[in-house]
Amino acid sequence: MSLYVPPDSVMSSRRATVGALFHARVPANPQHRAVVDGDRVLSYAELEDRSNRLANGLRDLGLKGGDRIALLAHNRLEYMEIELAAAKSGLILAALNWRLADRELQHCINLVEPVVVIVEGDLTPALDRLELTDHRRMQLGPEYEDFLAAAPDRYPDLDIDPEDGLVILYTSGTTGLPKGALISHRAMIARGLCFAAELEVPIGDNFCAWAPFYHMASTDQAIATLLRGGTVHVVDGYDPDRLIEVLENEVLRFFVLMPGMVGPFAEILTARQVKVKGVGSCGAMADLVPREDIAAATRALNAPYNNTFGATETGLPPATSNQIPIGVAPTNLAKRQSAFCELRLVDPDDNEVPIGTPGEVALRGPTLFSGYWNAEETNAHDFRNGWFHMGDVLRRNPDGTLDYVDRVKYMIKSGGENIYPAEIEQVMLADPRVHEAVVVRKPDRKWGEVPIAFIVPADPGLNGEAVMDLCRQNLSSYKRPKEIIFLAEEELPRSTTGKVQRHELEARLPESEAS
């Protein structure tokens, strides 16, 4: 019995890329708003025209499929047309973090060896300070506009493989220099489908892209919105006035909130008595947010909070399906497994762990990235046995839900016992007197490592003994912090995505003990 082998024509008909899908969307609503950036508005037809021109202009410079272009810019309308131009021309866009120190930025640019670097005018000094390999530089503004005007506006109907790279997003680099995660057309399309399915986002919805475009929270969801006929409202970072303007005038099925700004923004919304036009759900990364802040934000926005767990490498999976009801300060942050992914929890030998036992997440599915750029050893390790190992530890409950435990690299080995800092943090954050809690490791001659807690109090009367009483009531003796250190919220070092930089807190411990 012979097996049916589809002919090439059948195989080719299944190919879909981001640029082609956007191009196919334009005739359905050419005059509908595609991108809004303050007073600047582009319709679908206008965004099609400008992204076509940029794609053709870059190809006319001699760039070919797989070449990299880098973009150093704040959130602005041009970000979307540059991403679409890359999608249509077969190029890969490296989304640079403008907040990086010179050493880190130089690493990110040299890693991907871009042929062209597009830069916002006020960020050109950052490039001037670096020692970079040869590239063509193009500045947003008159030079960029002249380049578009001189290029043809035809759609560049190129043969692009869905597995070809589209965007490189850099990891936060909390323990070293950033890695470049390569996202393909296939992965970006799958992320868009997952976004719509998991968060019930309707066709034609509005999305507010205020988180940096060099982060998945804006790039993934903005592209998903454009592929489904919606409008992307661009805001340059956490700007409460502009965010309120969007919330008062637009209905959004999903509104991003990031750790570090949830509580302050909820206070502003409440103090100003903002009348939100309509939000379906809000928030992200509930494990990193004080519980009372979650309750306050949901009340202010009249929307449940998304109890998400995803990553740059995976998109919204593996566990972005659960929501925290309005007004609830949760004591349980169990998550539901996302659709469209396979998930295993494994031990260091890659054996699946039993229910109730912490294990590292190993994932398969169409939203996965295509590996780290120029990092063969890392890819061989992280993709071992055909599964992507996230470096995060979850625990599956008997009802099938998933509890976040911690990052593998944050695990503290103390006297032969494994201690996960997040478990200690969750005990502390459940107390309304604690605003933020971060647990780090400290070397110890007797135990090898011991946990140390940094606390941002919500109650000025909170003291170390009260925190230790809380730990004694809820934690085994070996898990209890050996020291409590109080600090102000602004003293917590954070990455651009709101995550606390634990290595910086560890560096603050006495040198003789932390070395």
C-alpha cells in the first residue's frame, strides 16, 4: 500500500506568512484605523503602502532573505510598518532595547550583524558611542521618509517560508548578556491565534501597545491585532495620561498591566474616578504582583486579572488561561494549561515527575521560537530530546491546574534541601502588610546557601519579627529566611519588563558573605 505524498502545489498552498496575511487583510477594511499614535493615524491602506515601500527599498539596497535589520527606537507608529516591511521582504528585525547600557547594546547589535540599523533621532548618540561593525544607518524622520517616497509601492510578492525568522527579541539577561530569541512567521501567526482563543479577543479589537515593542507583550499582540483587522494604539511607555485617554475612548478586550506599575496605576485611576469605556481583562504575571494591587486594579478597570505564565520564547503558553475575579486579592495563583501546546514537568534527568512534585517545564507547540541566535550550545541544551526546556519550575495539582514554583536557576540548595524563593515570597505576599517580597540566596559556610528576604512593607509598622512569625506559621524551618532586609519600593532593581533583578540584590549583601 503506497503512501499519499502531496504534490508541491498542495504543499505550497499551506504556506502563510505575516506579511502575506496582512496584505490579504487590507482589501477587507482599507480605510479602517490600523495604527494610532497620538495625532498620527494610519489606515490599513496607508500602512500597506508604507510597509511595501520600505520592504522594496531595503531589497533594492541589496538585502536578501535572512539578512538582519536592527531598530533602536521608542514606541512609535513606525515600529509597526518596519516589522511588516521585514515580514514582506524576508528580512529579520532585531528589536533593540534602548534602555541597555553601552556594553549590552553593543553585544546585541554585534550578535546579529545587521546590514541596516534604523534609529530614532534622539537615540543616535547611543550608537555613536559604540564600536560597531559595518552597517548602513538610517534615521527616522526626513531621511526615512525620503527613503520610503523613492521606493515603489507594489506588494513584494516573495516566496518566504513560514519557518523563516521574522523578529529577534532579546531576553532580559538577568544573569549575563542578553540572548536573541528568533521568532518565525509560523510562531508569530500561532501566537496571534492563541491570543484570540485564550483571551477571547474579537476580530477588529483595539490593543494598547504601551509596553516596549522590543518586548513580546507589545510585539506579539500588536501583530495579532493587525492580522485580525483591529487597531493598535501606540503609547510610549508607562504614561498614565495617555493610557487613561485610550481607556476612556476605546473598548479593549485585553489591557496589559506590568509588575511595578499595577498598584500605582490603580491608585491614579481611582483618584481621578476614570470612566473606563470597556476592558475585558487586564494584567499579566500575577505571581510578581502584590495581591492587594491585583484587587485594586481589577476594581478600577472593572475587569478580571489575567493569571498568565508565558515567555519570550513561548508566547502566551504554557499557562495563560486563568483569571482572577474582580476585587479579589488571591491566595491561590493556580493556572490552567494553555491550549495549543504540549507540556511535561521533568526532573534533571528528563523524567516526568509525579503530580504534586515540582518539575522543570518542557514544552512543544507551534508558538515556540526557533532558538537563540548564534548559541548552538545553549540550543542543544534547552531543546534536548525534542522539547524546549524553559528553565521554569511548575507543580501540577490533582485537579490539573499548575502552580508556579520558581526559576531553576533561582533554586537555593541549603543543607541538601531544595528551596524555591517564590514559595517563600508567596507566603509573605499573602499578608496585606507586605507590599513586595523578594528572596535571594546567600552563601553560608554551614548550609552552603541560605535564603535572605528583601521586603517592601505596606504597613510602616511591620518589623522583622512579625515577618519571621509569618514564616514560622507557614514554612518548614529550613525554608525560613535567615535575615529580613527592609527597603523602599524604588530601591528594588527591575528589568524593563518589571522583573526584579535578583542578582543586583544579592550583590548588595556584604561582600565577605556573598562572594
